[in-house]
Amino acid sequence: MHYQKIFIDSLSSIINNKTYTFSIWLVIVCITTIITKLTLYIYTYKLSKKHNNLLIKANSKDHICDCFVTSANLISCLLTLVGIYIFDGIVGIGISLWMIYTYFKIFIESYHVLMDKAMDEETKNKVYSIVKEHKEIIKTNHFNSTPVGYKYQISLTIFVDGNLSTFESHDIANRLEKEI
């Protein structure tokens, strides 16, 4: 994990009072990277919202992390011009802690997807309200949702009058499926 390397290197640079040499090329590369990563962040963030996709969201967070890391490198590089070297280590430690926090949040969200907990209560309630509109459905016994892209695969057990024909009960289930 690169956050560990950043943390260790940053702590080492503070302890060992490391100095750095200014490079105009580093400034140019940092500015170009910041612009590119910020553009990618905006694009992937909007895409993740549009498709409600966790993988794209994780990618957008990675882009913004890269943007902050590169911005800190740029500031550190510019501060070497006035003899301030400790900033690089302090910011590096802060960035590594922020990255751990971000990765933890992504892990928790991914865990919920893997454990079929991805559908929020509001969406689940919308599904149940559609079910309640069908008066021929007596009760439900099982509800499971699995994210598939930006949609959900839903498994729902419904109970109908046992005197209905197989065709009639399947027709109810088919209409419900189309509505959901």
C-alpha cells in the first residue's frame, strides 16, 4: 500500500531533517498532473453519480487523492526556495492518514455491496410501496437485493391467494417484476 510508504518516508524526512533541491521540471510536472487528475476526478465523480457505481466512485476518490498528493509536492517544492523543508514530511503524514481514511470508507461501501446491503432503505421502501399497490399480494417473506452496475437484482417472495391458478399467480408476479 502506497500510503504506508508515504507515511514512513515522510516521518523519516522529518526525523533526518532532509533537504531537497528545487526543480522547475517538478513544478511543471506537478501542475500538469494536478490539472489532469482534477479533470479526471470531475469526470469520474459525475459518472459515478449518474450510474451509482461504486467502482467509478472509488476511481474518482483515487484521482482526488492523487490531486492532493501532487499539490502537496508542488507546495513542498516551492517552499524549498525559501529554505523550508519540514513541510514535505508534515503534509506527507497528513496525506497518508487521509488516504487510510478514504480507503477505509471505500472498503466499508464495498463490503456492503458484497454482503447484499447495497440497497438503501429509501429505495427498498419504494419497492415495497409498489408491492403494496398490488392488492392480490397477501404478504412478502423474503427480500434480497444485489447491485448489478447501477441497478439492482431483486429477489422477493410474494404470497397470493392459493385458489388462484398458476397462470394468474405468475401473471401477478410478472406485472410486479415489470413495475419494479
